Amino acid sequence: MNKKHLWGILIVLMISALVLYTDLKSTPVDQIAKAAQGMNWWAFAGIFLLMLLSYVFEAGILATLAKRKNEPKRSKWSFFRIPIIQALFNAITPLSTGGQPSQLAAMVQMGIEGGRATSLLLMKFIIYQVIVFLAYIVTIVFGFHMVATKFAGLAIFIVIGLLLHVCSTLFLLAIMFAYNWTKKATNWLMNLLARFINAEKVEKWRQATMEKIETFYAESQKLKHEKKKLILATLLTILQLLCFYSIPFMVLVSLNVHASWFAVTQMNIMIIMFMAIIPIPGASGGAEYSFQTLFSTFVASSGSLVLGMFLWRFATYFFGMILGIFGWIFKPEKIKSAEDN
């Protein structure tokens, strides 16, 4: 980690401290303490178990995609540290831009050649994007009316987050199933931009975009030919997301709040859509605000709402940061593949 990453951690801690101060100022501490006294501690443990399982399933996806004949056996820790390192760098960089490079670095450290590591991460990304896209669409269809009715201001930002994700996923699917058309459309768009923007800059964008299109297309073709890996990795991705999306419901259970798992999970997915457009490390401030705004539907007590928000934020954000620091410090043995030697 460099100075920029340390600044990211400091910004996150400062904003989180400000949110905590604001909440404690408006909500008496005795109300929060009262909410904590009646907590279901089994459900409390379940919050962190779900987060750990989410990381385990993500590690399983990478282990599945990396498996091939004559591949040397690597430790479970070497795969588990990849998602927790990603969690750390997602948390401390704007718009989670540090997550992918940190995963690549972690895979190189365990002995996987850089080009192959990039290929594996792209395969994982393709599967993840498609599953998340389907989750977002289901959420909007069944749950958006509730948000639009009660929280019109927040609904606008949720729609923006959804549109950004839909555009990126449709572009990805276009590369997979309409490769030639996508290249022609990209060239047309770049030619249009060249009329209004510096031509040299546009040409750099064109080259970078075309390289990514070629890479994504090559990886999508590999996935099509490895159906068993594709099916298993897809199932593990669904389990990963189910665990992660279910954490707010478990938070409410720990606070003895009765609510529908489906309704709570829909709200959580919409919070994640909103967080996607906040250009601050970890979406700090916006994440806490959106959680309290949306989950006030389920929680009547202000003390329980504030406590629930901090439980959710710690489990899904700071817990991953802490694990990620340990993951970055304790490096696995570097075992190169036979083909790379």
C-alpha cells in the first residue's frame, strides 16, 4: 500500500466518524444501549458468518476457474486472501477502482502468471456482472415502486446507478454475442467523438477500448467451451451474492425486528445501486444515509436503526478492510504452474 491508499483509509475513517457523531448527536446513547441489550447474539454472529461465507464462495469461484490438468495444489488461504484484499482496496479507493488491480497482484503473489491471472479475473467478472444484472432487474421490477412512493429523491439516484450497470452489462453481452457489430458501433462512436474532442485523445480511447473488447471476447469464448466450470462458478456466484445481500436481514433479526427477507434484500440491492455512483472511497456518508433512509420502513426505534446501520456497515465494510490488511501482510507460498516454469 502507498500513501494514496493510506489517505483513502483516513478519508473513510473521518467521514465515518462524522456520521457517527451526527447520529449520536440526534439519537440518545441510552436508546442505542437499550437496543443492544435485547440483541439476538446468535443472529449477530450470523451477520459475520454470512460475510465470511461470501468471501469463501468468491474464493471458490477463482479456485474453480483456475483448476486445470497438471495444476499444482495451492493453499486455501492463497485463494481466500484474494477477495479480502479486493474488499480492502475497494473500500479505500474512489468508485472501488483499486479492487481489480489488487486481486491481480494477489494472484501473481501466489504464483499465477500475470496474463493468466488477468484472464481468470475477466472470466469471474463476466459471470458476476451477468448475475448482478439479473438481481438488479428483479429488484427494480418488484421493489422499486416502494422506494419511488416513499423516497422519491433517493429513487432518482438508484435509477442512475441501475442505468450505469445496465449499460456496462449490455456492452459486455454485446461483445459476447455481437462481436463484429460491437466493434463497428465503437468505431462509429469514436469517430463521432473525434469531431468534438482532441483527435489524439480519442484515438487513445479507441485503442484501449478495442483492446478490452478483444480480451473480453476471447475470455467469453473460453467460458462457452468450459461448461462445467461455467455452471459451478455461476452457482458459487449466486451463493456469494445471496450471502452478501442477506446481511441486512440478519442485522434486523439480531435486533429482533420482524421483516420479509425478500423486501429487506430488495432494499439492500437498491442501496448498493445508489452506492455505485458515489465517488468517495467506500461511498462513505452516502451508504449510511441511504441505509437509514430506506430501512426506517422496517425499524421504528431510532436507537435500533442507528445500531443496525453501524452493524451493517461494520460487517460489509470495515470487517473486510480488517481481514484485507491481514491478507496483504500474510503472503502465501509462491507456487508457479508447470507451464509457466
